[in-house]
Amino acid sequence: MSTHASHKKRSGLMDWLTTVDHKKIGILYLIAGGFFFIIGGLEAMFMRIQLFKPENDFVAAETFNQLLTMHGTTMIFFAAMPLIFAFMNAVVPLQIGARDVAFPFVNALGFWLFFFGGVLLNLSWLLGGAPDAGWTAYAPLSTTSEGSGVDFYVLGLQISGAGTLVGGINFLVTIINMRAPGMTFMRMPLFTWTAFVTSGLILFAFPPLTIGLFMLMFERVFDANFFNPDNGGNILIWEHIFWIFGHPEVYILILPSFGAISEVVATFSRKRLFGYSAMVFATVLIGFLGFMVWVHHMFTVGLGPVANSIFAVATMAIAVPTGVKIFNWLFTMWGGKIVFSTAMLWAVGFIPTFVMGGVTGVMLAIPSADYQFHDSYFVVAHFHYVIVGGVILGLFAGLYYWYPRMFNRVLNETLGKIHFWTFFIGFHLTFFPQHFLGLMGMPRRVFTYLSGQDLDQLNFISTIGAFLMAIGTIVLFINVIISTSKKYAPSSDPWHGRTLEWAIPYPTPEYNFAQTPLVRGLDAFWVEKAAGNKGMTPAEPVGDIHMPNPSILPLIMSIGLFVAAFGLIYDTMTVVVIGMAITFISMFFRSVIDDHGFHIHKEEVEEDLKGVKL
Amino acid sequence: MFAMLALLLMGCGDPTLSALLPQGEVADKQYSLMVLSLAIMIFVLLVVFVIYVFVIIKFRKRKGDDTIPEQVEGNHLLEILWTAIPILLLIILAVPTVMQTFDLSAKDKPKKGELALKVTGHQYWWEFEYPKEEIITSQELVLPVNTKVHVELSSADVIHSFWIPSLAGKTDTNPGDGSKNYMWIETGSKEQVYKGKCAELCGASHALMDFKVKVVSKDKYQAWVNSFKKASGKATGNAAEGQKIFEKNCLSCHAVGKEGGNTGPNLTGFGDKQRVAGVLEHNKDNVKKWIKDPQKVKPGNNMPNVPLNDEEVDAVADYLLSLKLQ
């Protein structure tokens, strides 16, 4: 066997800064995503306080536009995306019986790029004002916006977008190449399937965003004219590019949540997923159709009745595979023995909430009716039903479900249920009235509204709901803090899991599986348990396990780009050169230094196996 | 419960602002499709909710019951059903959708009998031009009842969106000659002042970019056109002092009658307006408030602070309020 047996153990902070272990990177994503979720949530609270009565002056008009821009950008790119990557990292390799992702180094790089992109964007609050052109950054409002806010937006998203793209590629390769023997595509757990399709969407959706952001950057930093009609440019270019990315982005967010819901519903109903192959097919179809519908964000832009009709019908078509999923979840529960754990409560709350977001989505697909809905509070209600009621409820289900696997501890169920009920009721109280506000003539992105327009009561109710959601979120964080002081979970399989991640002893060993498992059917662990086996049947003898070395380079590379971004924002080319030099020199070292990783020896693995607790 | 609430709330809101209380052909048609789609969607919701409630009540785990339920793989007939029925429902919805999308679209030239109107969005006010009548006005659109209006939309700066919820859904106003938009409106039979809104984030005062649509009888409309065309900036009564100050300081941007620039709103007939700057109540104090510090009322707008003392501001306000048509 190899001679590179130097088992580099790092401790404390250095361990976290240099880790390439997918489990630790998952935790890093969870913490960073949680942090940005709080910031985005605070921004939302400030907006709801401003809007609780007409003609309020809690924040100024300019500040409100910064809040709405940062709330949207933060929640989409720096809260929802990393939380999804958190679970993909924590769960996918375990579910397919792999020891890590295909490119552990790239995985760490993806995290640090995301993290510094998010930090860069949020520093704009302290450095002269946040971006104020909306998360959609429509030109020419974005290209002519004063100050550096929009530059922070462009570069923050550019850096974190690169991280997301490499992360997506990494998961595609991992899922294609690193499945355990017997884990065929049609035996993969649904969460892995959704992670796979989402990664594919990232591969095709993020490059357009990158191009669009480059154009916007050139327009702002180097006075290019892509979107300037006075010099032959066209503002519609940005809208198209943004939504060619932006619509698939919605599915990038929602599919892993669907995956988490599928796992939770099946596990807590004690049944296999109803219509597994239909579910897989629906997932792929939603991902595919997700690229065909971007113009439904642009019905009022004036593309003409032909384009509007085609995209209207294409949009309606997405309702069909989505409906298939809903009914399959309902029939998974049908005939089951449903246990209402906190995770299951979130999943059960998700179903009707998401259906409501879905039906307003079909209504929005009607171009002439959309002329009334578009850019009104009706749309605000719709996409919060989809993104909070869909994505976030799904992620909370996933959090309570996988928390024991990630942290070897369970979250308190009572606090979890308080979290659920306050957040769930608060959510509907906040967003249900907003449908009507929109229909009653309230445009979105307004920092205030005049009295005497019959908009006062519903706005007031909406703000009360927002406070309930905030209380729920605080309860969650109390729960998390309490859990850190608790001892390990009573069992490595607390929910009677069906999939491979529950077949691993706790705490999860660094190498995940002492012996790669042999997969003998869908719900691999359930199959073994049903056959009376204690654990998985190994597909290999115990041997040395090859592991990747930790590295500080991903962090340094990301810092280099972070520094270069400041140079671009403040038009200082020396800083750009220094930053890029840091990144390129790190890349050079990464390329020339031979890094063979290390081995965990057979004896160590055997030692671990003796003390296994299941 | 939500469906009930939905029905309960239908028809709510300010009758001059709510899309749920439509006036005129366009808003009526849009409302009817909204209702059709809502009806289909409430049907879908009911089916899902009934199954859902049944399932979570009937199939909860009972205490002491540790048996493992049957592991059902799926059911082909059910899968076909819940694929085919939604497709049918969507076809029912898609046919009128496509028909209406074409029906409500507008060509780049007005049809015979349609009133031609050009709308230009500015940060943060609206310019209305009647090309045939050769009238340019701002912030308050005057239209005759029961008339089809062909609207050409463009923008002088960033993207805005022209929305009169009671009369018609919105259409964006794009900057650039190549991106002009067209829509049509039918004014309905009611004499009414409707509220209009900007629906696309356009800067700090996006929320304050309100306008009014005055739908009046055909006679009143004709009278308005005639008096507008005759209007001049000549002061009446004791407003002559204000007129002088106005001509010196304001006329380069604001036209009155046929005189003056066009970078700011046309102020012909200002005395008849409903609001100052689209948002403040129409009185002298508010006119003075606006002139003294426009940024305080509408942050980010393009009007500079004009160096006038209190007496001059007072005189200009008197003059502006004296500008009445008829």
C-alpha cells in the first residue's frame, strides 16, 4: 500500500479552516447559511415594521430599497443556497455509500467562495450603502445606481456564484461516479436524485448569471454599453439573461426540498415512497421544463402575444409533474403509520402550503391576468409561499431529520413543535393577506403607501405575522444552542431510517463507511433491516482507507478574489493585481505540489469497528 | 377555510384602485380569467385538502401499534389519473388564456376610432401626450367614458410600469426607441377618478409615483381639450408677481400653455389637479412645501432646490393654484 501515511491531524480553528471533509463542510455551510438567514430575516423585519402603518417613517426611502434588495439577494444566494448545499454535503455521500465527494478540495473551495461572496456583499452596509436596485438588478436602474452598492452586488454574486458552480459540478461527478456497488440510479434515495438534478440545473443556469454579471460589471466599472439604449444597447438583454438564470434558480432551490420532504414523509409513514419512479421522472421533468419558462417573469415587458402565449402554456405544463409529486406524497402517507415528529410536522405543513404557492403560480402563468398580478403584492405572496412555504419548510424538515446524523444529537421535540407552530401560523398570517393587497392595487417594493386606499388593515396583519415568524426562528436557535450541551443521541438510527446514512454508527467516522456497503434495493438500509440483518452487507474486506489531505489553499484562493473585488469596486488596479496574484499563486501551488492524501490503516479501522455503537 | 376566505374577500378594496372591482372592458376580461383560474384552482385545492385531512387523521400511528404497514410500490392507474386530470384542467384554462393574450395585445398604431395616447415614465412622474389633440399634460390623465384608448409607452430614464388596476393591468415603459410598448384601455361607463401606480422599482420614490385617471363624459372631455388648447400662462388677479418669478426660475423645465421646457411636468391647469406631486393633498401649504424642498417629499427626484425666499415661494404657489382651465 501507499507510503503516504502521514495522518495530518489538525485541531480547533485550523481544522475547520482547512477541512475537506464533506461532513464538516456541510456544517460550515449550515452555520454560514444560518447566519445569513438571520441577517436576511432582520432586513425583512425592518421592512415589515416600516409597512405596518401607512406613511410610516421608520426607515427612509433609500434605505428601504437597500433593505429589499439585500433581503432578496441574501435569502436566495446566501441563505437558501448554502442551506441546500449543507444538506447535500452532509447527506448525499452517505446516501450513496461513498467516503467523500469526488473532489474534496473543490468542495472546500466552493464553500469559501460562497462565504467570502456573502461577506463582501454584506460589508456594503458598512461601506457607503448596500445595493438598491432590487435582487433582480434591472438595468438601467442598476447601471446608473449611485455609490458602490451595486458593485458589491455584482462582485459578491460573481464570487459566490463561482463557488456554487464548482459545487454543482462536484455533486454531479460524485453522484455519477461514487455510488456503492448495487446503488443503481433507480435505487438512489430521492434526496440524492433531487441533489443530482439540482446540480445539473446549476451547471446550466449559473454560467448565464456569470455572463450577465460580467456585463453589468463592465457597464459599471469600465463604462460598457450593453444595456444603454443611447449607445445602441438594450435593457432587455439583462432581463432575459437574468431570468434564464433566475427561473431555473427557483427549481435549484425547491428540488432538494422536495427531496428532503420525500425522505421525511416516507420515513415517518413507515412506508416506501409511493410511485418512486414517477417521482424521479417528475423531478427530471421539472428540472427540464424549468429552463423553458423564464419569460413568465417578463409578460409585461412587451414581447408580444406569441411569446407570451408559448411561455404561458409551458409554465402551466410544470404544474403537472409538480401535482404528481404532491399526490405521491399524499399516497405515501395513505395506509401508513404516521408519526408526527417535528420533522414530519414540517413536511405535513409543507404540503398544503406549497400547493397554495403552486396554484397561484398557475394563475400567474396567464399573461393577461398577470398584467394585474405582476409586480404587485400578489407576486410577493406567491413567491414567499413557494420559497418559504416550499423551500424553507422543506429545509426545516430536513434540519430536524438529519440533525442527529450531522451533529450526533437530536433537537428537542417540544421546542421544535413550538418553532413549527409559531413559524407556520406566522407565515400564513404574513403572506396570505398579501395576495389580496396585491389584487387591491398595492405594488411591490414600495417603501410606504398612502392612507385611504383600504390597504391598512391587511398590512398590519402581515406585520404581526412577521413577528410570529421571528419568534419561531428565535426558538429554533435556542433549541440548537441547548442541543450543543446535550450528550449524544440515543441511537445512530433514531427515526427508523430507510436509507444508507442511517446505517452508519455514531459519531460518523471520518471515512463514513468502514467497508463500502452492498446495496440490494431501494431504501437499502430498510431492505437489510426487513431481512433481519443488523447492518449493511459489506462489499469489500476491511482495508486501508485512502483519505484526502486537508488544505488551507481553498481559503487563500477565496481571500485573493475577495481582495481583488475591493480593487474593482474602488477602481484601484494595484489591489486587483495583488488579489488576483494571491489566487493564482495558490492555484499554482495546488497544481505543482503532489498531494497524494493519506491512509487510515486497516488496524485503526478495525479498532474503530470494535467500539461501534449502533 | 382559505377558499372560503378567498370568496369572502373577493370584491374588496378601494373602488378606484382594486383590480377586484374592475371597470371597463380590459379589466373586466382580466378579472374574468382571474376568476376562472381561481375557480379551477380552488377545485384542485379542495381535492388535495380533502385527501390530506383524511390521510393525516386516519393514518396516524396509534399508541401501541408497532406493526409495519404494507410497503406499496405505487399504482399505475392512479399515476395516470393525476397526470391526465390536471392536463385536462390546464387545457380548459389554456384556451381562453391564449385567446385573451392575443385579444388584449395592441399593434404599434391606433385602430380607427381609438384615442391615441403616449405615456412616458419619468423619475418620478408621468407624462401624457395626446398626439392628435397636441396636448401634453402630466400626472392626471383625462379620458372620455366608453372609449378605447391606444397607449404607446416609453420611458425617459429607467424602467417604470404603467398600472391602473381598476381599468387595466400593467405594461412596462422601457427606455430606448427600440423597446416601446403598446397596450389598449377601455374607459368604462362610469365617471370616476381612478388611481394609477408605477409597478416597477424605479428608484427611491418608486412608491410615490402615483397618478390619476379622470374618466369624464364625452362632453366634459371635449370641453377640457378645448380649454387646454386655449390655456396660457397668463396670470389672473393678483398672481402676476408669481408669474414673473415662475417665468424666471421654473419655465425652463415646466411648460404652462405653449411656453416652457419639457424636462419637468407640464403645469397647465395645475389649479384643477387632485394632488401635489401625485401624493400630497392639493392645497397651498403643500405646494409651498414641495417648492421649498422637493427632495423631502419625493427623495431622489430631479427637481433642484430653487433659491427662492419665502415670499417668492408664496407668490409662485398663488400663481400655480390660479392656473385653472375653463
